[in-house]
Amino acid sequence: MREMTVGKNDAGQRLDRFLAKAVPLLPGTLVQKYIRTKRIKVDGKRTERNYRLIEGDTIQLYIGDAFFETAAATERYRTITEPKLAVCYEDDAILIVDKPPGLLSHSGDDPNEVTLADLVKAYLYRSGQWKPDSEQSFVPALCNRLDRNTGGLVLAAKTAEAQRDLNAKIRAREVDKYYLLAVHGRPAPEAGRIEGHLVKDSTQNHVSVAEAGAQDAKDAVTEYRTLETKGDVSLVECKLETGRTHQIRAQMAALGCPLLGDRKYGGGGDEPYQALWAYRVCLDEREFYSGDVPFLDRYFDYKL
């Protein structure tokens, strides 16, 4: 029998959802069965799967030890001794970092590849701000993500409360995200609002602009304005209202102005990655800026 005491970061969750994170090797079907057959109890009593945990509750689990074995990949943060993070802002609840292009936000096909999520966990672990051995289910998490080859600001939550709050604000579109991009040509008109639909081909990891009503089409809305043009290259600022896969890249290409370096959507040039950077975030009447936009000085006179 194992016991778990519910801490501050665990409180407020449903019992079954807590167990999905605290005992990830235990299948959901068995969670339901073991709650029903009283092999999982709270404070020694039978409870329901949707019971909301309270700080101080004790959960008893009469299940096999094999379900508590931890996969090494989930603890990669312990082996990262010097996590290299460009921290733009930090307080007791959140962390805002600059992700370099080429780094995955979350785990991909290679389970051994270090990701931004790993670096955030390692940073908080090494600094003593997150003590995983005293947590049952909470893990610091990224609240937004960027494509591997896009750089810029990513928000991470250091507590469960902050994670719930940030995720709720993002869903309610109360977090404004702005991007800088270098494109071929000059957008026409120079500023505007792109309202369209995108269809994703998961096998090719590619999205296409589609008509409303097309199968699996999702709405995509982007506001943009041209900041500067030098020769045949323009600097554009975009604000996302929706966050679809490759939204800016696909919509700008459809406008006839693909991003520099974005070969998947028709852009060429010498840039090793698409010239796209999440440079500004507005949250709770505060503005946060990226420390650097690498392609800005290479092409433009514009200053942030």
C-alpha cells in the first residue's frame, strides 16, 4: 500500500485527473476500477472519481509497485547541471524565457532530445524553486509553445495555481502575443487583418489556406502591419488572435510574402531558420519583450 498526501499544488484537482499525473503508469481504466472497488481511497474512505482534492487529504493506493516505476525520460531535468535559459522575466509564479530556434518546446519523436520544457524544469529544480520529491503530481509547465524553428518568448508556470490562471487567460484571449517577421516583398495592403481558414496535413506537418466549410478547416485570424521595407525584404509585426499551427507562415505565404528562410512555405534566402520571432507579450497590463531578435539588425534599421 502507498500513501500520498495532497499538497497545495495538488488541491482542487479531480481525484482521477490527479492520479493520471501522479501515477502515469496506471491506466485510466484501472483508476476507475480501483476507485470503484475501494483499492484507492481518500482518508481511508471510498470516494468518487470526480472528488475534488483538498490540501491535506491522504490518498491510499492498494496497487502494485510496478505502477510507481518512473520512466527515465520524465526525470531528464536531474541530469541537466547547467540549464541554459535566457530569462526575460521571473517572479514567484511565472517564468518568461527566450526560446532559441532549433530547440523543441516539448518532447518529439526522439525521447532523448532535451527540450525547452526540460530546461525549465532543470532551472527550477537546480535553483530550489521546484522540489519534485515533495510533489505528487505538479510539474512546472510551458503555457504556450513555439515551433522548433521559431524563436522568442514562452511563458511557463512555476505553480499549479499559476498554470491554471495562465491557461485560462490564454483560452480567454487575454494574453496578447506579437511576432516580428522578415518577409519577401511588401504586403499589400501594408496593414490589415487576415481572416481565413487553415487545414492541417499532419503527415506532412504542413497547413494550407482553405475555404470556409472545408473538411477539418479551422478559423485563423492574424492582424499585421508593415514596419519597414528595404529592397525586396519587409519587416512585419503580427498579432495572433488564434493560435493555429504555422498560422503566420501559411497566411503570409498566401499573401504572396513568404518568410525568409521558410522553405516549407516558399521562402528562400540565407536564414538558417524561418525569420519569425515571438518578441512581445502583453499580460495583466504588463508588457514583456524578447532580449534579442537575431534577424532584425541584419536586414533593417528599425529599432524596438
